[in-house]
Amino acid sequence: MASVPAETTPTKAPKPVKPTGDTINTHKVRWTKAQPTSHGRKLKLIWWSGVAPCTVLDRVKVKETRKSVKVTLYEGTAPKAKDVACIMIAVEKTTTVKLKTPLGKRKVLDGAKP
């Protein structure tokens, strides 16, 4: 009997989420991909996270300069999850942010990286 290799690519599209702005234990998280959309006027961010309400997107900070766009994701725990048992499973999530000016040739930087 031949062994079947484990599936290593995600089978579902990333789950779209919106910032809640009210988390506790808020911290920066790294994103894995930033895709320009809407002719470079928006950035679609993709990252790995935990399940809600234990891990939710709190806010997204965007700092634009002439040469770069620094995007920082902040996650935390929803206040209602205080007495909830949280399963440890990775979920791919996505959110989209608007830029003040189109991306153009500017570099996109992850604000959670040191």
C-alpha cells in the first residue's frame, strides 16, 4: 500500500475579515502577501491567524511615504472570548486597505518585521 503525501497547499480561499478595533492583548502580526488591487489604490493583505473570537483583526496601520508603504496588522482577542476555549488551528485571512495615493513603484513593507 503506497502512502499518500500530505496536502501542503491551502484548499480554501483566505477568509475576508474587517478590523474590530476593540481587542484585548493586541499585538502586531506579520502578513505573508500584499497584492495591489484597484489599479494600485488598494492593498489586499493575506496572513495566517487563529480562529475568531480568540484571534481577530483589531486594526491596520498604513504609513505612506514617497518611497514606501508600511502596513502593520494588529490582532488580539475579542472581549467576548474571555471565557471561551480556543482551538489552536491556523486560518488564512485577508483584508483590504485603501491607499492615499496609488502604489506605483513604492515598496510595500511589513510593519511587524523588526
